[in-house]
Amino acid sequence: MRFVDEYRDAELGRVVAGEILAAVEPGRHYKFMEVCGGHTHSIYKYGIDDLLPANVELVHGPGCPVCVIPMGRVDDGIALAHHDGVIFTCFGDMMRVPGSDSSLLDAKAAGADVRMVYSPLDALRIAKQNPHRQVVFFAIGFETTAPSTALTLKRARAERVTNFSCMCSHVTIVPPLRALLESPDLRLDGFIGPGHVSTIVGARPFEFIPADYGKPVVIAGFEPLDILQAISMILRQLEAGRCEVENQYTRVVPYEGNLRALEVMAEVFELRPHFEWRGLGFISHSGLKLSDAYADLDAEQRFPVPGLRVADPKACQCGEVLKGVIKPWECKVFGTACTPERPIGTCMVSSEGACAAYYNFGRFAREREVV
């Protein structure tokens, strides 16, 4: 496919891998975090880590939108789905995320009307088709998906669809990165910046990382050559003693971001004072809620929800995986009690989860599994 195959050229990949090898300093260990779960899947799907020198290590960050949703928030969604007359809608992978006792898929099996949608506009369409039912959309994701939720709420208001509401669990990318950088148990040399989020927010929000913490950031695309080039760019910064935000993904990401999308988000959402993240705990001003102007479309205003904080299962180490403290295969239940078919934690459920990437592409130990 044109404009895709070019970024998967194996010969060019070997050339960039050679540049990476030439740029590393012998005896020095490099640790880079790929923030986005989409990067994690590309790295292991295409064997990018096999092209890297042994002293260049990649660790995973909290950039999977499903993985960071805490268990209590899932329980709130399940409770809402069981309300009489409610049609509860969400993305497909969210249906399988385990709560404290069950999942939304289990709630559906128990009789709740839970439906998978591909976009919030699908949920709005269901609301217009069922005027005598209350339709709730479980909105998740970073700034990548928040604009589509905002535009759907604006359309619901414009079309006077009164039986539609949103349970907002959107989060923002900068606060968790700052929390990670403040953590004493994680030492990083640089970041592969999130490409999807950056299409909306641009490169500017990441300037605090080199300015305050002295770490280079390279925003990258998701094809193999994108990621290899981003690693090479980080190494060149370190080699030259530079520390800045660079944009490898210029074909998609503008420095200032998508100004229209940011404007719509600012109209419809406002920051929550506190929001809980799986593995990271409560982070101030990291989640989004509906603004006062759209409060009448807030499902948590229309319906009672438990709002309880629920501890993760003791056997699950999703939190440590999301913080880059451990690799998925170091979790004691990875690939045994916890599999994509029977997940214990969120990282094994989502199409962007690190544990799912390791499991699906045969990384059950430090070395690649040979099949």
C-alpha cells in the first residue's frame, strides 16, 4: 500500500538500526519509554526491539486509554448499565475490562442492555432510534478521542436529543507523565512521544519534559521506520548534549496541534480536581468532566453511581507495567492465570495494552519465544 509500505521497508530498517548502533556509547545503558500503547504493539509485532543494541531498552508507559481506567470506574459503569430503561454503550475492548466482580460483558449476559459502538455518534444514533430509553455513552480515552465525544454532545444539544448522556472518563496525557518523572523508582533517558495524542495537542505540551526534567522527547508515528527513526533521533540528541522536543511524525502532527479540536474540548469539558488512574493513584487535574454548560448531558448527574474506590487484585501487576517498572512477563500471573481470553487486569484486554502485545507476539520471557 502506498504511504504505508514505505515505512515498513526492511532494508531501510536495517540502515537505521545501523545508525542506532553507531550512536550508542559502549558501556552505557539507555532506557527509553514509549508512552503510547500503539507503539508497544508495533515494536513487538515487527520485532523492532530485535534490531536494537542490547544496551538500548524500551519500557512501556501509561498511554493505553483502556488500561488506565481504575476498577472502581468500571464498577460505576456496570451499576449504571443495570438501571431500568438504560442502554449502555461503549467501545468493544471496554466491555471486557474486569471490575471488582464482573465486566460489562458479564452485565450484558445478566440482562443489562450493553451495546458495543465504534464511535459516540453510533450511541447518539441509538438514542434517536429509542426515544423512550435512556442511552449512555461510556467515554474513555486521551485527548485523541475526546474531540469526537465533544462534537457528539454538541450535536445532541443541537438536535435536542434529551435521552442521550455521557459518562465521561476521558483523561489527559501531561499529568501522568509528570507523575512518572517525579517517581524515584524510574530512571529514563528519553521518551518516544505519543503520536495519536499529539495529532490533537501538538508538540508544545511536552516541552516541560526537557525544560524541567532534562529528558529528550521525540514524537513518533507507528510504523517500524517511524519508531526506529525516533530512537535514532533521541540518541543523536543525547550524543550532542541536546535536550528538546522533536517531531518525527511531521506528516500528521502540527506543532500547535489541532486548534479547532482543542477549542471544542475547551467548550464541552473541564478538568476534574482529582481522577484515579490504575497503578498511578489519584492525579490532580488529569481527568475531564462535562462543563457546567453541558452538565445536563452528564450521566453521573442523571443517575446515581456508587463512586467507590476499589483496589486492584493483588495478583495483578498492571500498575507496575503501566509505570514501566516491570515488563509484562515479570508479572506472576502473565500468560498463566491472566490471558486475553481470561484477563485479570486491563493491560491484557486492550488492543493497546502492553501485556496483550507481549502475549500476542510471543514475548513470554526476556528473549523472544521461538515457535
